[in-house]
Amino acid sequence: MSDVTDIVLQLRRVADNGSRAERRLARLVLDDLDRASRASIADLAAQAQVSEPTVTRFCRSLGCDGIREFKLHLAQAVAIGGIYLYPNPLEHDADEARIVAAICDGAAAAIEHVRRSVDMRVITAVARRIVAAKTVLAFGSGGTSSMAATELQNRLFRLGTTAVAHSDGQMQIMIASLAEDSTVVLAFSTSGYVQSLIEAVGIARGYGATAVAVTAPVSPLARAADLVVPFVTAEDNNVYKPSPSRYALLALVDLIAMAAAETRGPDVLEGLRRLRVNVNIFKVHDPRLPLGD
């Protein structure tokens, strides 16, 4: 199969700048990609009022071998990104209360899902490994997972744990190469299919490190780890709303951090006291403010 990059974008360009016949074909397909992916070459030709050879030339101009491959790329485009092509119309209201509801309800539902599904025995086991570790490596790939890795670093250093976060795949592999049996790796991935992350975990384990994956339970990353904290997302069809899954992932990070703090016990308090004293030198004294935030 030919390597066709973003068939939708190519169709849009042809719809604007192609020949008259190409524009008709492109607009016909763009109006309903799903229908076009199932139509015969005769149907497409008749609806666009062109000949069948013109349809074949059109497909080849887009980098496809012919109509069959063209339709396959259309079907893939619908399956992967169709929700963004034909979104439901927006219904605006005076105070945009629906936006408030969509964000707050989504965040609350994501965190509630964590409450119902989390296995605190696994979280406690992870916390014990962290407390016993000399170094914790937090790896994430992509927006949400990288944010979680960085946030874990922010939570753990306050507890006296040496933690380092990395989101670059090559750097993860290099750092994993220096792991040892006193290292714990926490790898975050929503899908669990990021190859560089899987490789980094395998390398670290090869040098004796303990690997914890916060990821989809049935995934290559989960299989590569010693311990798995299951993370399953449930997205809705609102394409304008940021994914609420990151609230769930942050809740898992906080659960791990709090369990680690309680496992370490009163030893963490002196470090937290120093943070409070030194940060508040530059701020108004208000014990209600978050520590260092």
C-alpha cells in the first residue's frame, strides 16, 4: 500500500486548487467520507459527473494505487479522525453554563472513576518501592503522560526522594541505561504502546530496576513492567473539550505521592517545614496556601 499522508488534507487542497473535475470529486468525497469509502467507482463517477478513468486518475494523483486503496485510506480517516470532521453543532447560551458543566462534570467523573476502581494494595506496593529507592525515574510521553511524570517529580522531591522526570524518548533510553537495582521507574502512558517508553522500561529492568507502569492494563507497556497501576480512559464525543483523563491521572499521582509520604512517615515533616519557611520568605504568610505552589 502506498504511503499517503493525511488524505483529508490532500482532498481539501484539491477541492480548492484542482481542475474542475478534481474539485467536483474532492468536494463530493469530503461531503461524506464514510459514504465515499463504501461507494463503487461507478457511483463516484456518476455523482461527480465524470468518467470512471477520471476517478482512477484522481485517486492516483493523491498517491493511491487505485480506487481500492483510495477507499481504504478514506475508511481509515473516518475511523481515526471522523469525530473531528463532522462535529455536532454548538448551541450557545448566555452564560455558557454548558462549558462550565462539561469541564467540571468531566473532571468529577474522571476522579470518581479512580475512586471506584483503584486498588490501594497496588498503590501501597508502589509507594513502598519508591520509599526504598535511591532514585525514581518518571517517564511520560505525550501531553497528559508527560505532565503526570513531571507532577510526580514535583510531589516526590518534597518527601526527600530523588526523582527525575523525562519526556524525550531518546533521553529515557539513555537514563534507563544507567539504572540499577536501587532505581524505580514509573512509566506513564495512556495507550501503553509508545515504543521508546517500552524499550526504556525493558532496559531499566535489565539493569535491575523495578518498573511500574501507569497505563492501560492490556498493553505492551503493562506487560513490560513489574507492577501495573491500571489507567483506563473513557472519552466522550465533545471534540471541543480537553480530555478529562488528565484529572484521573493526576489523582493517581497524588494517591501514589500521599501513600509514599505516609510510608515514610514523620521523616518527611522536616523537609516540608523547610519548604514552608523558605518559600514564605517571599510571600505573605498564609498557612492556607499550598506548599510551594
